[in-house]
Amino acid sequence: MRKLFASLILIASCFASQAAIAGPKVEFKTTMGNFVVELDDVKAPKTTANFLSYVKSGFYNGTIFHRVIDGFMIQGGGFTPDLVQKPTNPPVVSEAQNGLKNSSYTIAMARTSDPDSATSQFFINVNDNVPLDFPNAMGNGYTVFGKVISGTQTIDAIRKVPTMVAPAPRMGRMADVPSKTVTIESATILK
């Protein structure tokens, strides 16, 4: 009886410790459905804090997925529906060396060729994108900071939207823009 009781306590403590290490969750409501990401604030604390500050401020509400490449990723979090880039906070330092991989349905920070240039834009991998992992051919990588834990069917629907080259104000033309606007209606931290 004591062994059974000890086993039950051990199992319960394992479940409790799993719940304790679960990171913050953010629900995205889009015009194509909803999805939830769980963030890894242990392995990517600065990136997670940066992302959550944008969520808390309502920054992502009304932005679009402006770059979609089926078999690669979907990118959003920086442009309005008329392809105007929103002003952002200062960039966050890369945490690509955190051991997290750009696997299917993980969320990572978009950036320029400068590894420390990520601001608000993020992408969701729709494939195992090993060339984006640290260290990649350029010696850096892209910071993964969480994963989609529900709503992968929404991600799959977005990645299948046909794309086009579109005129962008002040920027010339943009490629891989969905021909059907996919808007983030809201991004909310779940309790």
C-alpha cells in the first residue's frame, strides 16, 4: 500500500512539475481560424519578453500574415493590410543559440541579415527548416521561442493561400504576399 501511495505521489509531482515549466500561452484569432502558441521563457527569455510586450500593447491586432511560402513558413506581425510597416520597439538580441530548432509548427523571430535585428515580426515554420537552426551557414540562426500547441489546421490553411507579388508603399514590391488577406484579429495572453 505504501509503494502504491508513493508511486501516486511521484506521478502527481511529475504532472505538477510539467505544469510548472509550461510557458506563457498566446491565442491568435485570425480571419482563417485560431491557433495557440506556447512560449519558452526559459530558453528564450528576452525574445519571449519582447514578444509578450507587443501582445500586451495590442500591436499585433489588425496586422497581417504578409509573407507565405508553403513548405517553408508563414510570416506576420509587422504590416497593416495595406502593406504599411508598423513602427516597432528597439531590436532584441538573438537567442538562436538556445538549442531550440526550427521544426514544424515552431514560432521564431524574423530579422534582417543582422542576427540582433528582430523586432515584432515572427514566423511559424511549416516544415523542419534545419538551415535556419544555429549555427547555420552564416554562423548564426533564427531564434525559436515557442511552438503551436493547438490550431495547426489554421496554420496549414494559411500556408495554402495562393500568393502574389504586390506593390508596397515606400518599399517597391513585395513577393509571397497572400492574394487573400489573412488578418490577425487579436493576440491575447491566456491565463
